[in-house]
Amino acid sequence: MARKAKIAKANRLKARYENQLQSGVKPTKPTRVFNACSVCGRTRGYLGLFGICRICFRERANAGELPGVRKSSW
């Protein structure tokens, strides 16, 4: 499966799950929902607070694109 398709599938399943929760209906298949990086589509190493994977997190943190994030070794 292509990365763009994987990102789209993850977003679609999350939206369906949230709609079912808001309408008060028990979600039909909650185990199908999975987390994927919104940038590259990676499913492993996902950081839920930022919504991206560890690799994309490190790239953006080193570039200074994530406010409030600093290297701990400085």
C-alpha cells in the first residue's frame, strides 16, 4: 500500500470512529483504527502528542519547527 493511501486510510478510520462515538453508537470495529504519521505514514514509533513518528519528530525538532522542544543533551 502506498504511503499516501495509508495516511488517508488512517484518517478515514479515525473519523469514522469519532463519528460513531459522538452519535452515541457503539463503534463497530474499534480495533481497525490505527495511528499513522501524518507526514510519512509510518505506523511504528508514533508519538501521539505530536501526531508524527519518531523520525519525523527528530527532523522537525532539529530544524526548530516544533516550538518548545529542545535537545536534552545541551
